[in-house]
Amino acid sequence: MRVASRTVNTGKNRLLAALPSDEVERLLPNLQEISFSLGDVVYEFSGHLDYVYFPTTAIISLLYTMENGSTAEMGLTGNDGVVGIALFMGGGTMPNRAVVQSAGEAIRMKARELQAEFALGGDFQRLLLRYTQALITQISQTAVCNRLHSVEQQLCRWLLLSHDRLATDELVMTQELIADMLGVRREGVTVAAGHLQDIGAISYVRGRIQILDRQRLEDTACECYRVVKDEFDRLLK
């Protein structure tokens, strides 16, 4: 993680960009831009949260890790949201860990400053609560998808959600990491990615996934992707 000294651009995060100018001006002195590398841990299970993070170009995965070391992604956050909802929901710690899935930048805000701003009510509080509702939908739909749908459909959902939060058609991600995110065997990801490559939806070379035909991905995905996207669009418009 590296803290940048340049002026913060709140327009790169969907939540911050939706705030009225007077609220943005009040927040600016408390915001810092930081850079994340792939695999950086934003917070650990039950760890104390000192900051919340508003991703701009980074994507952060919310992961559960079991006692045997196996992991599965419960949700992901990019330029549409905020990481560290426990700080304004009253918890203070999270029951999962947050890991950088796609390297990039985020805007951070100290916990006590966020809590003071949240207590004022207004648009900032409203947006954070609406985002939390959208995130709950994503987490719930992920659980349903992982239980009922094929690895290929899960992979399509994951690729589409990631693509929505990136300004590029390329994702840097190994099959092993994707398997950890989805909570499935690596062999299943290999087969699913191979089929998506065969139908021209993606290309996959040395840990780099290129989205070639988004419509094919959407056609192959289950309904879970659309449910999540529609709810985010409805709540954060």
C-alpha cells in the first residue's frame, strides 16, 4: 500500500461522486488517495478497522477463510462502493478479510472522521446505507449462485461483476486465485475458462484474462449477475 500526495479526485468513486459539492468540500481534508498492489490485505478477519476505503481503480474481494485454509469470495467492491461497512453499521470489526483482487487506487478516510460525518445524516449517510443494501443483495446472490449454478456460470458472473468495476477489458488473475475466489477446484476453473475461450468470450494467457465478447459472457451467465447489477443500479442511481 502506498499513500499518494496528489489532490484527491472524488469523481472516480461512484458514491463520492454522487455527493453534493458542499458535502464533498467538507470531506476533502479527511481523504487520502492510496495505491494497492495485487494481493494486498486491506483488513483481516476480526481486525480493528482504522479506515474505510472507497476504491477508484482497485477491486477488493471480501473473503471468508475456513479453519482448513480454504477460501471463498462473498462479495467484491470496486468504484461503486466502500470497504469497511462495519464502521458505520456499528460493528467495528468484520467477520471476513478483504484482499485486493485487482491492483489500483482507492480513497481512504479515517474511521472516526467517517463516523462523525455519518452521524450528521444527509446524503452521505443515505448513500452508504443504500450501498450496504446493494452489497447484501450481492452477498446473498453469491451464496445462491455458488450453491445452485455451474462453475462456468459462476465464472461468468464473477468476470462480469469485475469488468463492470474496471476501466479496461483486461483482468490480471491466475486460475488458482479465481478458484480461491469462487471456492471451487482449480480444474473446474480451467475447464470453464477453456470453454469460454473456445466460444470467443475471453482469451486467457499467463494470468491475463481479456474480455473479447461481453454479450457472450452475459448470455452464458446465470440470472445472478443481472439481479445484482439491477439492484446496484436501482439503489445507487
